[in-house]
Amino acid sequence: MNMKIATWNIDRLKSNKNVFPIVECIQKIDADILILTEYNSILELPYYEYKITTEQLPESPYHYKETERRVAIFSKFPIKKSFKTYDSQTSCCVELATNFGNLIVYGTVVGIIGNTDLDFKTDLIKQTEDISTISKFGNFCYAGDLNISFSDNYYFTKFGRETFLECFKGNQLTNLTGSISENIDHIVLTESFATQFKSEISEWNTDKTLSDHKGICLNLNII
């Protein structure tokens, strides 16, 4: 038995010509749980029965369209309940009834225009508070665009990286995608949950032609 968790920033679907190839990539990955960031609802994925998104965004100052959301979580597993996050436009959180027990999934984007602005610092601090609170309720998955690389100098701030690492350690979480080079999109799991599995990571859109982020998939195979 296995379970796939994937995340991808689809760059607000700035080009409609990318809709079909993006859907093709998602179908090929065939994740059980999919966290899309900078999501646009013109991208339809009807084969996922369960879905939750963050709330609608204001048009200004970033010219958001009515169809845009910062985060969408798609699942093949039923949603049991939802959790309130500090900012309902930035992150959303649900508990899923997976084949391996209940899993709380927190999907997010940290910051709006990168990791050096005030929004990033506010998001980071408030989300680490969310993590510390919500992760106590069960097995936990924190995933999405964290705007931080952990294995190289690709894109990070010292404050951001150290704050995340301290939070993960303090809440017994492990970043299973932290060793991927040139990557700021991550999947973080409760350590005791993750140790039940052998994990394999795959990437797509590595040339960043369909969006400005690689897609990341974590395949968990029961040991």
C-alpha cells in the first residue's frame, strides 16, 4: 500500500495555454492528496471528490481575478473536519480519513511576493503558531510554497530558515523534501507518522516552463 502527497505552485495560471499541460502533469502524478498554490479555479480536476480552498482574494493590489485562490487542497480521501487558520486567504487546513489513519493537512503559501517582505515574516510567525496548535490534534502534514530552500543557497533568509527548523523540531515534524536542491515547495510530516513509510520523491516541471516552480511528489510506501 502507498499514498502520494504532492504540491505545486501553478503561478496563478497566467497563461491559459498552460491549463491542459498542467492538468496532464497532475493526472500523471496521480496524487492522493494534492496541494496547489497560487491556484486558479479555471483549472478543473473533477476526478478529486474532495476539495477545499482558501477564501477569495481582493482584486488589488495584486490584480487577483475572481477565480484565483492562494491555496487549494484536493483529496481522494473524505474530509472529516476543517480547522481555522490564522488567515483564511493564505492557508486552509482539513483532517482527512486516509487509508493509514486520519491526517491533518495544512496547505499554504508563506508570503505574497517572496521571503523578504513584511507579509512573509507575518505569515511565518503566525503559521508556526498554527502548526504548534493544530499538530497536537493528530498526524499532521504541512505543505505548499514556503518560499524557503533548506539544502542550498537557492532562495532563503536566515531568519526564515531558522524559524521553520525550530518549529519543525519543536513539534516533532520532519521535512521530507528539505534535501531537494533549488526548491522552495515542501511537504512536512509528523515524524512518527513518516517513519511508518519508505519515502520516495519525484519532481516535474523542472525546467519551470509551465509555472515558475517545480512540482514535488512524496510517495509513501508502507514498510
